[in-house]
Amino acid sequence: MSKLNAQERKDRDNARFSQRVDERRVKGEDVVAYALANKKAYKFLTKDEKYDLKQRQIVLEQEAKLTVEEKIKLRTEQELEKAKATFTQE
């Protein structure tokens, strides 16, 4: 097996991802979910699929932000309860 140069590897990878996206599309699988999991598949999505991907990314970022905010709020509440418990014991 001969060694491939960088451009040949890139072309080979692009062909593989294009094929995988097409196969998933034919099977009726969620191509956008695949692209979310694998960033290299993005360039092989259709315009509508790219739009859907962007929308899902926004939703995922908002959910992550809410999760972080909930953790901070919970931590703050726990610290407040500890402080109250300390003052009630004294």
C-alpha cells in the first residue's frame, strides 16, 4: 500500500464522508444528527439540511447554557442552605 500525500488523504476522506452521508440519506436516517456528531460531514449536506443543523446547534447550545445556569443556581442554593444551617446552629 502506497503512502498518500495530504491532498490524496483529504480527497479520500471527502469521498468517504460524501458516500456515508448519501447512504444515510438513502436509508432515511437522520443525516443532520450524523453531521452534528461528525463535523466533516457538514459540507456534504444540502442547503436545507445545513439550515436544520444550524437550528439544532442553537437549541443544543441553549440547553447546555440552561444546564450550566441550573448547576450554578443549585450550587448557590446549597451554599446558602449551608450558611443558614451554620447560623441556626450557633
